[in-house]
Amino acid sequence: MRPPTASPTPSARIAQLSTWQVFRAPLLIGLVAAAGLAFGLLGDGLWDGLCWLGLSIPILLSLIYGAGWRAGFKSVAQGAQSEARDAPH
């Protein structure tokens, strides 16, 4: 049997976030992507490099945090399975 954890549940944590805290990261990622698109329209050479950089950052963030999200999901599922196994019948 596991002792109860002191950390709040994810839903309780989400309820504590302000609107700015929720939308800050998506807004910044969107601005970086929009800047990358604008750089692609401005010219060649350095502008193309900035375009690639600006459009690559959202993709890289999606891959990094998407993999972490899936790993977290797997650990939560494994924890639920072990709790079900440890529960008295």
C-alpha cells in the first residue's frame, strides 16, 4: 500500500493557473512561427536561414514535449496498474 501523496492533482494545479500562464507559451511559439513565415517572404540568404530557424523551433518543441508527455502518460498508466495490483481484493 502506498502512502498518500502531498502533491495536488493535475486538475487542481490547472485551476490555479492564470490566463496569461496558460496562453504564454502557445502565444510565444505562434509569434516565433509567424516571424519565421515573415522572414521567408523578406528575401534570400540570411532571411532563408532565419525562416528555417523560426519554423523549426515549434516542430522541435512539439517533438521534445510530445515525447515527454507520452512518457509521463506511460508512467501514470503503470502507476495505476501497480495500484490496482496492490489493492486488497
